[in-house]
Amino acid sequence: MNHIRVIKLSGAPYDMGYAHGLRFRDEIRMFTEERVRLCSSLEWTGRELPRDAIIALAEACVAEHQAYAPDLMAEVQGIADATDLTLAELVINNGFTDFIDTIYHLGDITVPAVAAPLAADNCTAFMIPPCRSATGEAFFGQTWDMHASATPYVILIHGKPDDAPSFLTFTVTGCVGMIGMNSAGIAVGVNNLMATDGRIGVTWPFVVRKILQQDDLDAALECLTGAKLAGAHNYMLMDRSGRGYEVEAMSTTHHVHELADETISHTNHCLIQKNLDVARERPPDSQNSSENRLRRANELLARDDVTIEDLMALTRDEVAICTRPQPPTHVESCGAAIMSPSTGDFWPVWGIPADNEYEHFTI
């Protein structure tokens, strides 16, 4: 069994970041360099830009991150000091899939970008309202799909900040958080979208962690709807009472859908017309995958007695949802996470869910 690696971080933001960076120094450096390299690739961004142009765009985003979440940027400064990386490089490490949208739109305004032929964004996410659960508790969960080279870097952070709720977050080395839940019962996760309106702004992991600093769902929602987003993601938020929101968020527009009595599933294509208007063209295979995964998730969740075992089985579904790497994208389900905000139970799995076992944590 492949266990997910756990790092416990506590104290002031800088100290948490420095400990994170020191523990995974070499991995963070390798992973960051790979992300920067992919940003220079026509296949991923629709542009071929030199490294210095990529870094310049990331440096422009640093100020937006510092204005949005200065404490989280102090944490990233700790990672930077421990790894000898720059804040700009670590913004790319954290927000790669948002930053691609920024490059696509702003990388070189004198040359139109082409449709990128690759898309590493096959996450499948779902929210189960209490009335659809066998136990009467709400659940949130998702797979996290990315280029297979990302799987070795997956970790779980157990954070105990000085001035915010404790939290668990499924993430990768060097990244402040991707999918998580805090001790106040706020849970959040994402799946990637592709946008033409990317801009100098804040990338999604910082939105996730700022949400995990909140103890109220509406304050958590404001962290997202009030942010100047760099790129596009679909977000799902839930609290311990079973209230929840899905927010299909592009850089310049968003749509809020409140969880009611029906299960919500989402994959990687926009479902809202105003967001489709600024969505980037997806490669045909990626579009088909997204549509097939959404159809399959809705099929598997079309019941009112869903259990945690059902949700684990959904993430392991090899008809459509659990993804194994195939050329040319080499995308795989690098892991998954399922949460019950009402009980504080958190179940992550490292690597392809069909090949590995979920582990149980509480917050």
C-alpha cells in the first residue's frame, strides 16, 4: 500500500513555510522547474515563450498575491528561503493551471495564441447534500488528475496556524493547498477549466487556503467571489451543516450555484453560457473525457442513500472517472480526497485510487 506522506506544520506563516520548504527542498525545486518548463511549451499554453518572459508574468502576479493574502505569501517566502527559489517561481508551482490561462491571454499580445493541444485537467468533483446520504451527513469529494509526473509529489499537510483554524489539505510539495477542510467544518476543492480571459491576478491555491482560514461559509464564498482571479476553475465549498456552493469561476466572470436537495457533480467543461463565452477551446479528447466523466458521475450518484464506500468506488470507476496515463497527455488520477465537514472526517488516497487504499484522518 502506498501511504500519503503527511507533514505537520504549525506556528507563524513564515515558520510553517520554512519547515515545509526544508522538508521537501529537493522535490520542490524539481517540481517547480518542471512546471516552469511546461509554461514555456506550446502544447500546454498555446505559446512558445522564453523562460524570462514566463518569470516576468509570474513576477507581475506576485503583487496581486501579496495584496490578497499577505500571510500566505509570508508562508511562501518561508518556502522560498528554504529552497532558494523566488516567489515568482513558487507562484508557478502553486498556480500552474491558472497561470496557463494568464500566459495564453497575455503572453505576447502581438501574436495570437493557438489552441493548446494538451490539457492536464481531468478532475471529477461532487457534493452530496444530507438528504442524499445514507447517514444524513453531507459529503464533498473529488479526484485530482494531472500529468503523471506530479503523483510522486502528492502530500497531505496538517496545519495548525497561530491565527486561523487548523486544517488538512491534499496538495503537492511547495503548494500551500489544493483540496482541504478546516476545524470549523469548511471544506473546499476545485476542478480546472480553460479560459481565454486569464489576467495578472491570484491563483487558485491561495483562494483555497484563504477559504480554509474562515469559520463561516459566506465569508469563505467572499474569498472567492471577491478575488481578482488569474485563471479559471470550478470551486466547491461546503460547511458542517451541509450548506454548500458551487462556483464556476473564470477570471472575469463567475456563476454561483447553491447546493439544495440534488447532488452536484462537475468535471472540466463550463456549463454556464456566460462562462462558455470566455472558455478556451478544449482538445476533442479532453472535451469527450470531461463530458463522459460528468455523465458517469451523475449516473453513479443518482440515488438517495449514498455512502462513503460509494464515493470511494466512484473515484475508482474505470469506466470513465479513474484515469490512467495514455499518450500524448499522460494524465492520471494522482489521488483523491473525500470529506465529511459535519464530522471532520477526511479520507485521502495517494496515486491512482483504483490501485491504492484510502486513509482516514480527522480534523
